[in-house]
Amino acid sequence: MGAFEGVTLGDRLRAHFGHDRHLYGALTLAMANDWDAGGVTRSILAGWEDAPGQSLPQLRLLAGLFRILLRGEAPELAAFYPCLGGARDHRDAWPVARAVMAAYSDELRAALRETPQTNEVGRALALLVGLSYAVRASGLRRVRLLEPGASGGLTMLVDRIRFEGSGWAWGPVGSPLVLSGCGAPGLVPEAFEVVARRGCDLNPVDASTPEGAAYLTSFVWPWHLDRHDRLRAALRLAAEHPVRIDAAPASTWVREQLEQPAPEGVLTVVWHSVTRIYWPPVETEAMTAAVDEARSRMPIAHVAMEHPWDGSTPDADAGALPVIEVDGVRVGHCGHHGPPVVLDGGLPR
């Protein structure tokens, strides 16, 4: 019996995508059947039967499998991965994947300890929207940017990215990273200067290293070629402009950072994206409390892009879209990986 009444881990694998229209959908359905049959999937996932839904062992397993291919091993499976040049029909991948899983079962069991860290740079669009509202509301254009749950910190390079929306564009011309299709007609991004940027994560990734780059790549779905293109561009930016990421829990780190006074005339912005599904509720509450307590000491804004999930296994392809909030006020929603944004008009433009 799994963590949900009457629901097994096999059921949860089957429900994650619920179809075979892409590679991971086909693999998770096949893994579910293999789990039911007591195959290699059940052997690798032993001990995870009662894991909470937000732990997502299926994504940890798939990322571990991907990292094997990124090392140049198991080319027979790489033939199904479009981002690696593969063109074979994904519906035929399971027998090959099952053999690779059996051959690398020890490594894949170890990979289950690695929390998913997509660090999707497209989510910097939500940060740009939130920063524009916060800068306009405060009148302050110099920003100290803090990101709990930052992973590799790629979204904090927001001021080095070129954004192209519906009737607007913002960011440095000539940037190696251009986010197109941003939507948000009527958005007028504000000018701002990031004077400091710093993040934390329980397991920080150094995005400026080859190892860190491969690790982040392994969590990007292999048929999303545009996401792989923009990740490569973001990794070039990270190599040129590394961001400091401390190894620390979110609420403790945020409180410590906010105990340090910001320079005069600087707006502190605490930002996070797609973290609440991984944090226990008490951690989210403590982090938010730390931000609220700091409001009497400094100009501060809390910008978030989070899914309105309830703690059950999230629907990866459908379900509710992430919401963008500024100081608890919803201002719009966006795609799971960022673009496009739809503005609600919750704050004045």
C-alpha cells in the first residue's frame, strides 16, 4: 500500500502522465506495469512505496537514467532521446530502458536521493513580471535579489536575458539567451539594476561546471528541444557570471539574510519558483514569516511562481498552471516552464 489510501506506487507512476504521447509518458506507464509485475522498477524503487507525492521518485529515476546517457553510455537508449539526436519511436523504448535499468540498478537507486532540480531558466519571466510590479510599487530601482531553493541560480540572471513578448521586449540586445513567446500583452517591464544576488539550496548546483551543467540537463525533458537550447545558453551566462548559492534550508537562510541591512535605497526581493511542492508546509510558513517580519526594517517584496497543488501527486501535463504572486497578491499565471504569461491585472500597471 502506498502513501495514499488504496493507491500503490505503481498506480502513482501510472497517473503521473497518464498517457504514452511522449517518451516519459511511455516509460512511466511501462514502469508502472513493471512495478506491478515485480520487475526491475520495483527493485530500484524499493523503500519508496510510502514516499510523499511531492518526492516524485519517478522523476528522480528518469533523471538518473538520463545522466547515464549524458556520459555517453547506453547509446542504444540515447537513440530515443531527441535532445541527444535520437529519432526512434518513443513507444518502443521500454525494452531498451528496462535493460539499461537492470545494468545500472545500483546507480539508479542512488539517484533516487537526488531531489529534482530543473532550475528552469524560462521561469525568469515570472521574476521579471514580479520585479516590474515591485519596482513600480516601491519606486526603488536598485534590487537585492535573494532566492531560496535556488538550485543553480539561473533565474537570478534575469537582467542578462532578452525577453520578447506580445508587443514588448526587454533586456540586453545580443544576449546569448532570448526568451521568445512571453505573451503578456500590455506589460511594460520596469528598468532596474540588480546590485546583489544570492541564493540557497539544500543541495546547491554549481552551474558553471561541466558536472553541474549535466546535472541540471538531466532534469529537462529530452523532447523539449527549445528548453535544452535555452538551458545551454543560460549555462554560458552562468559560466561568465556565477551566482553564489549557499548550502542551507530556505527559512533559516532567508531569516539570516534579512537580518543583514540592505543598502540605502535598495529594494530587497525574495523570489522562488516551483519550490512549495518540495518543501514541507512548515518550511514555507517559516520562510514567509521571515519576509513579513523584515518589512518594518527595509523595503522588501516577496515574488513567487508556484503551482496551486494540494500535496497529492501532481498532474505533469495538465492540471492547474503556476500562479505569479507579489506580496501574496496574484498578478497572473504562466506555463509550467515560464512562457507565456497571462496577466490578471491584480496590481496597477
